[in-house]
Amino acid sequence: MIDKTDSKGKILPEMILICQNLVNNLQHPNEYIRGVTIRFLCRLNETEIIVPLIPSILANLEHRHPYIRRNAILAVMAIYKLPQGEQLLVDAPEMIEKVLSTEADQSAKRNAFLMLFTCAQDRAVNYLLTHVDRVSEWGELLQMVVLELIRKVCRANKGEKGKYIKIIISLLSVPSAAVIYECAGTLVSLSFAPTAIKAAANTYCQLLLSQSDNNVKLIGEELWVWDYLI
């Protein structure tokens, strides 16, 4: 491991130079260079290098190009998950929640919701329940994270299931076959009630009729299982 500080704990000159180069890249007029640099920072865990870069990373949350914003959100999440991350970015959940409420790009919106789901679950749940009537209009990637959140919340607290059934039912009519498939699985994971199993079985049947790829075989196997349970 390369030393980044001297015997007195001060950052070495070469590390300062590296940090300055990274700052320059984070402010580079070329969006690709910015994006690649931000993605690289998602894999770093050296706080000595990361701390000087935080202001530039946060500035990229408001960049005009969605590619930059998407990666900046992931970088904020990666920093916040570090051992001292909550001290480095105290306001990160609140900041990302604001981004989520204003973001138009679906991939960036998905990343923001994922950050809250991972680092501030209560905020993710609150956002979901506040916008429950619009979930079916969200993009496929975000809807998949929503279903993952629902499964996690309901596994931890089975009494919460009733709040989320409406969301799952609303997603059964979206265009995405992947989301519909996940909805059916989520539905039966929450309840073995005959109505839930029937709704899941009907969903699998419709997927069998409308899809022709190899995943249909898997759907058919699951349908057989639920038909047996019924």
C-alpha cells in the first residue's frame, strides 16, 4: 500500500498533485472525462484523496448532462457508505432526496432512489408512499428498485404489507415484462392468500402468451408451482 501521509499525518505532495488532477477532471468541459473520473471515484476508499474532491463531486449533481448527474449520485452514495462517510457528507440523504424530487432523467432518478434505499431507507419509503399514484409512470429501472424496497420492508415488518399491495397491482399493467414478472414474484412473496396467488398465476399466463424468449421456460416452471399450490 502506498503511503499517502507523512509521519506527522500530513498528506504527501504527490497526493496533493493527484487530487488536483482529479479536481481538474471533475471540472473538465468534456462530459466523458468527467463521467469516467466520477465512476473511478466510486471505487476509492481513501478519505485523504476523497475529501478535497467532495465539493466538485457535489457540483456535478447539477450538471446539465444526465450522464454526469447519474454518476455523481453514485459517487455520493459510495462516499456516504464509507466508514466515515456519514461525517464526510452529513447532508447527503437530504441532498439526494431533493435531487430525486427534481430529476427528469430516469436513470439518474433511479440512482437517487437507490441511494436513499441503501443509505436512508425511511426517506425512500416516504418518497414512494408520497408518490404512490405515479409509480406506474416511472421508468423500468426505478420500478425494479421500488419492488426490491417493498420486499425488504415487508420482510422486516410483515404488518406493512397492506401499504404496498396497491403499488404492486398498479405495476402489473406497465409495458415492461421484466417489471411485471418481478411484480408477480413479489406478490406471492408477500402473501399466500388465494387472491394473490391467482393474480400472480394470471400474470405468468399473460407473459407466456406475450413473450417468446427463453425466460418463458422459467415463467412456465413458476406457473406450474403456483398452479400446484392453488
